[in-house]
Amino acid sequence: MAETGIITGEDGKDRCFWHGNLPEYQRYHDQEWGRPVVDDIRLFEKICLEGFQSGLSWLTILRKRENFRAAFAGFDFEKVARFGEADIERCLADAGIIRHRGKIVSTINNARRAIELRDEFGSLARYFWSHEPDASERPEVFDLAHLRANPTTAASVRISKDLKKRGWTFVGPTTVYAFMQAMGLVNDHIEGCYCRKEVEAMRCALVRP
């Protein structure tokens, strides 16, 4: 890795270093990470998967994502909100996901809270994008290793506190900031990464909900 935090792939494109040129991780970096999302199902899925990632690597979760989608009804929070004890036991028996009772129960709880949030604000997207920070707001720890340094910002702390007050779980400030990075509320592609300008153009063109 160069001091800039950029690595060059086999295709000759310069990218953020953190995907390590692993094919599935590179596809995620190129096609998803940082590109703005306003779809409620995808937003709910991501914040739940970030909760499952706690203590693990995102690559571990990414490789199991289709299994998670199958286990949690495609992260349709209307459906997940109706899960009961039998569903919890089913998920605990599913070797294709992370079998952590607390995180499984949290996903069901958060689905119920998501319905409340949607009903109050009109959509999850409207709620989350209303907290979009100014571009000048950066994590307290922001360097080439910031993606591994558990960064938080004033916005991620604010969202985390508000979600917790509303009854959400596994939504700490670090988890929320990772969610913000992935869903495009901030553009943390490193200067020199070919995706940075593409992502910024998408953010500029986005009609905020």
C-alpha cells in the first residue's frame, strides 16, 4: 500500500486499500460502498448487518449476506417484525449466518422499531438522510487506517443516541458511522480512488427524501 492509502488493481484502477484486491470485497468497494441509498429495505438490512459485524470483519458478513437475507425474509422489516421464538430458534440453528441470540433478537426488535420510525417520518430514508452531516465533518480518528480505527463523528453519535432512545439496539456510534459510510451519507473513498468522483457525482445528483 502506498502512503496515499491507494492500491492499484490488476485492471490498472486505483482504489482505496481496504479491500485488499480480494475479488468479492473489491466488487463491494466498486459497486456498493459509499453509493447513496434511499431504499428502506437496503437501509434496514445494512444497519442490521453492521450490528452482526460487531466484533467481526465486514468480509465475514459479506460472504454470508445471502444467507442472512434468506434467514431474515430479505430484511423486509414488516415481515421480520412478526418473527417469534420459533424464528429465533430457526436462526440459531442456521449455520449460514452468525448464530448470536442477542443479535438475532436485536434484528427482530429493530424491525419493530423501524416500522415506528417509518410511520413517524414517512420512510427510514427520510429519517437517516435528515442526519446527513456537512462534508467538513470528519471522524476524530481519520488517517489511512481510519476504516480500522473505529471512527465516530458528531453525526454518528447523535444518530446512535436517538436510535437508542427509540429502543433500537446494536446501534453504537461506530456501527452507525460504518452504516453512514456504506450508504453514502458520507463519501469516504480516499482521494485518488477512482470511485470517489463517481460517488460524489451520485451524491450531488441525489434527490434527498
